[in-house]
Amino acid sequence: MLLPAFAYIMTNMYPSLQGKVGILTGGTSGFGYAMTRALINQGTKLAVFSVDELPDASRAELEAIGKGAFVYSTKDIMAQGASEAMVAETVERFGQLDFVIVNAGFAIRFEESLLTLPLDKLVASMRTQFEVFPIAFATLALAAARVMAPRYATVKPDDSGHRPDSGAIVVTLSETSLCPLRDDLLAYAAAKRASLSVMESLAATLGPQNIRVNCICPGDTDTPMLRQEADQLGRPIGTFLAEAAHRPLGRIGTPEDIAQAALFLASPASAFVTGIALVVDGGGLAG
């Protein structure tokens, strides 16, 4: 359940999201589930797509927050025609589309040195990571933009040139988009860096259509994926979290930290923000 203070913030900080319709991929755990809860708390209508099943307890919690405000579908974002299908299902269910948050993905980690890793394994891993990150991102963003552009390109500016509303596309990336990481995540980091380039290109392309495109770059965050990584590396999770918390703000991130960033970038509160990488890492890069 949401903590009372966090629930208050999520309900009152971004009232302009009330009545918006969005797509979120990868919404069953971690960042995605925190985003789903926060968005529904804002009064949005949300189509959530994930390759994983939504647990019964999670579904019950979401329905309690906003019954009828979300629809969940099992969908592989790498499947042929998945992007077009997600957009079509959302518009059919809710009648419009205002924002997209591309959050789904997974990391392939090499368990042997790059100097001994079979090159065909490297190639296969690179192809998979590019399919799940920059390719899935670009196709969903453009499929959504083709629906959003006719609506948002016609929003009239006021006397100062400011448009009161805009479409929004947000993609969850990683600090690996901005700085080198371990060699065992070479394919993952390369795909995330490519997604950063896609984001920048789409921001330039879709800006004239009054659609903003931005990304979130989380640092270490206490999610099931991070805990799985600690287990794979054979390190106690407590030690892993303590080491990861050595940053200027003195703690590791939470999924709710990332959800707040997503709310900001999806809402008109960021009306003059496009083409940026919003780093949410407690000052990790600075430190």
C-alpha cells in the first residue's frame, strides 16, 4: 500500500493528469508497478501491458485505488505488431491517448569474461537487448505519436506562445545510458545508450507536433531486479544495498522515487521540457 505522505503527494502534486489516458509497459513490479499506482492515484486512465501476469493482490490493490481506471493485458513488446496493438487497444478502451511510458525490459548479464565469451553469444545478446530497448521504444513511441499528433498539434498557444497542454512520451533508461558500467552488462548498456539517441531524435521530430519525449535514468534502486542481481553475484543483499547507498543523498533509490519522475515528465508540469535525460540517482553520478 502507498504510505500516507506519498499518497498525498501523488494525489495533489500533478492535478493536470486528471482524466489523461496513457500506456505503460512493464507495470507488474518494480518501477512499473510504482508508476501504475501513482498514475491511477492521479486520476489517469491507464492501459498496462507486460509479458508477466499481474498478481491477484496487485490487481486488487489497483482496483481499490481506481476501479475501472486501468486495464491490464499480457503482451510481449518484442512481438510482431505489438506496438500497433497496444495503441489500438488503448484507444478502443478509453477513446484517446495522451502519454506513453515505455518501461518494460530486462538485462542480459554475461557470466564469463568478454575475452572468452563466444562471439555468437555476444551477437545474440546484443540483438535481443536492442529489440527490447531501442527498437521496442521507437516503434511504440511512433505508433502512439501517430494517434496523438492530430490532437496535440492543434492545441492553440496563448499570447505568450505557451500551449496549455501537450502529449508526452517517457522511456525508462538507466545510468548506463550516460556512463560506462561493468563488462558483464555490455549488451544491456549499449542498448540503453542507443535508446538515449532514439529519445533525442524523437524529441526533435515530435516537438513540432506538440509531443514531448524524455527519459528517466535511475541509479541503483531497491527493486526485485536489483535483488536478483545481488543473488546472481553471490553477495548478501544487505551489503549490496549498503554499498549502493554511498552517494550524496545517503540512500539507495526506491521505486516511488522513479514514479515521481515519471509523473513529472508525463504531466504538463514539464510543459517546456523535452529531449532530456532526468537522472534519479541520489547524486550518484555527481559523487
